[in-house]
Amino acid sequence: MPERVIVLDVWGDYAHFRKIYTTSSPLTYSFPPRTALSGLIGAIVGLDKEDYFRHFLRKDAKIGCKILKPIKKVRIGENLINTKSAIQMHLIKNRNQIRVEFVKDPSYRIYLI
């Protein structure tokens, strides 16, 4: 049994946890993967974006996640724009709309040992 455990409850209106095998997936995991949890905890304690991975290696930190509310997913249309084709952002006319999947009203309990 561990001596100390840090427990955090996190929630929000929407969440998107991108599938790891792509750079712009419209699909989401139902709960945050370890990398997202590490980044969230690192942001809370004030670690630099480039630095937090060293603090939460598997051998150094055990991280768990419990789903507190039933998972609800919604799809919302988002406009993607080609920022390389225009010099000024307000002049971009071409947009590509995709339906992005989000977790609606997510609520999780995070355990850190």
C-alpha cells in the first residue's frame, strides 16, 4: 500500500483526446490516455511543456483514471483552414468542415502515486 496518493477530480463541458496514431483525428478516446494525464498534472503543478514527461515516467509515477459520469459523445462540425496558402488570416476563403467527436460533460478522478 502506498504511503501517499494524490487524488484530483477534473471535469469540463467538452474533452477531446486525439487518437495517438494520427495528427488530426476527428475521433476521441472516452477517457484521457496517460500522456494527457501527465500533461494535465504537469500543467497543474507548473511544469514546463517540454519538461513534464521526465517527471511522470512509468517507473517513477503510477497514474490512474476513474470515470465519474457516464460517457456521452457528440460530434461537432469544425472548419479547417489552410494557413499556408494565405499571407493574412482574414483573407482565407477555403474551408474544409469535418465533424469532430468530443466527450460531453466529462468527469474523471485522477490518482497519482
